[in-house]
Amino acid sequence: MKADLRGAGVRDLGSEGPARANDRASLRRSNLGLVLRLLRDAGPRPRTQIAAETGLPKATITNLVAELVELGLVREGETERHGSVGRPSRTVEIDGRTICGIGVEINVDYLSLIAFDLRGENITERHTPLDARGNAPDAVLDRMAEAIREAHDALRARGVHPVGVTIAAPGVIGIDTGVVSYAPNIGWRDVAVVEGLRTRLGPGAPPIRLENDAKLGAIAEYLVAAADDIHDLIYVTGETGVGGGIISDGRLLRGSAGFAGEIGHMPLDPGGQPCACGRRGCWETMVGLAALLRLAAPADDPVHDPTIDLQQRLAELRRRADAGDPVTRAALQQIADGLALGLALLTDLLNPRAVVLGGHFAYFGDYLIDRVRSELSARVMAPEAGRCEVMSSTLGFSAAARGGAHLALDRVYQDPSGTSAAAGTDRTLH
């Protein structure tokens, strides 16, 4: 019987998890994944400790580790001696430097791509300005396919084989269909992203999946927060829209139809600004990027120009705030108040251990955090805001792409034995 590995930090990154073991072969695949995930989450350890923590026989662990070494997924590390009696044992640790997962984010103003190897090390990253709203979906898919193709072939030339690609998109998406059903901020309805990319990349493409950008950001943030024993958090990202991802007891919360986390359209000000969704006064009209720009600068100011890289525009607003510009600082104060209003409702409802602010909220974190914390303490019903800590993301605008790269690699952790097959079919894309 396998041990409960919750205390070891074994995570569910949002996948369906390993297939149920119905025969000897599937049981072996399941156990290979169990060992690999333990090493990922709990760190290097000797075989005897792996056996104790998984509840599997030592002989079984020896065979499983040997297979993982042959697949190039683990390697032997340092020698450990426990006490003065007995032979020292070598630790086993994650390797996997020859495979990677790719995450690609499409947003209103940019296209971002990042790749991680199995050890979680960043091996390539690209950020390209792109007016997704101003271009037709087919043109945007062309650009995405080009970015994936260039990264894929460059990685293969270095001996690194992509085992999967995850596309991060805003709005309502279908995980099973690979379709963006409704993304008002980029003007998309019923766009078949996965099928479109497969057609453009050809049969040599690695597996492609689609996921909501904020949910992927939440996964990336959780991988950071779990190190501090935080397993319940809300990730709130501020870009053109406002998205959310919810981690509950270490698991991504999807809801019955997969739409949990659509927090940007909470109607907090019914008489307020019109929203891209067709309603008025949604939370994102109060705190999203458009709200910040509207409050901080007139319409003809260059910070409104979508052809200028978003981070350059935010840097200009940051320069103004640092210089003491009263209009910019008043705008940030109003954003902080609007943030606190929505976060108080979410905190009362979900009682998270942490709220992580991403996107432009993190960029202006030192102007927002103290006021948000103060307002949250005053508004939340639970004493001390239910022990909820408000913090800024350290991942910047790369969180969604990072989460996508990690999720692309999760297929290896669920079925390590499929790694060699995936690498074997990997070839140049057309």
C-alpha cells in the first residue's frame, strides 16, 4: 500500500492525473510516475527513503529507478551516510536535461514563450509585442505557430526534445476541445486554437493543449508558494482583463465546467464603466490595465498605444509615480481600493492562506500592497483577514507561460514511460 505523500509536497498541477492501474503494465507506469513526482517535490533521496515514503518494496524501487535512469529522467547524485554503520547510499535526483516543456501565452499586447527542462530550469524565453485584438485570429495563430516552430527546432538542435506545448489564452476555453469559446479582451469567439496550431505545425508537432492563462499563472505561483508550506492561494493577475486562478489544498480548482476563477467579471459597480463582456461595472473595469491607464493619463498619451511594448508603457507610468506625479499616484491609490473591495469578497468566500498579485499589480506592488492589506483587514469578516497574506508575484508577466511549460512537462510525471516515445517521434516542424 502506498503512503500518503501529501506531507512530502506532491502536487497536482491540474492534469487528470495518472491513469488507474488496471494491469501490471499500467501499475508499473503509475509507480514510475509516483517515484518521479516524489523526487520532484521532495528532493533528492536514497532508494531506501524512496521505498519508505512510497510504501513500495526496496527491490521494486531499485528496478523503477533503473528504468528512470535509462529513460534519462533521473540520475545518481551525492553519497549519503546515515550513522556510522552500514554502507553509504547514493541519492537519486531528477535529471531530464534532454527534454523540455513549452508554454506559450497569447495576450492583448504580446506573445510570450518559455521552455523548462525537467529540473525546472529555464532554457529559452521570448517576449514579442503583438496586437492580438487588432489582428485576425488566423494571423495570431500564424505568429504563434512561427514562434513554436523556431523554438522547437532551436531546442532540437541543442539535443533537447519538447514533449509538449501548453497554450495560455485569456477568457473561457474548452480544455477538451482546444477552443477559445469567448475571450472579449482579444475579440475571439470559438477559435479552434489547438487544431489550428496542429494544422500549421504538421504531424511532427509535440502534443498541444489549451488552458486559461490565469489558471496557469496560479500553477506557476503555487510552485513557488508551496516551498513556504502555502497550499491554498488565489492568484489575481492584472493585465487588460483581470483573471484569477484558485489553488485549494494544493489542487487547481476548476469548477464543474472548468470556469472557476472568472473573477474579473464580478459585478461590483453596476453603474460603472462598460466592460468588454457587454455589462457594466465588472471588477476589471475598476482595476484592470484599461482602468489604470484611464485614471493615470489622457487618451492621447503614449501609454495608451498598444503598438508600444506593455512593459515600456508600465515603466513610464512607474517613472511618473516615482517622480511623485499626483495623477499617477492617485490612480494607483484608486486601483488599490478597488482591489481590496474584490479581494475582501474572495477572501470571505475562500479563506485563502495567500493572495498573490500578478501582472501590473505586481509591477506596482510597493504602491498597492500596504493599502490593500489595510483595507482587506478592515473588510474581511474573519479576524486578521483569516490569516491571509497579500503578496506580489515575483514572476512578472511570465507566470502564465511558466505555468504552461510546467503543465506540458506534467505528462512526463504522470507517465514517464511515454517519454522515449515522445522524443522518438520529435522532428523538425514544417
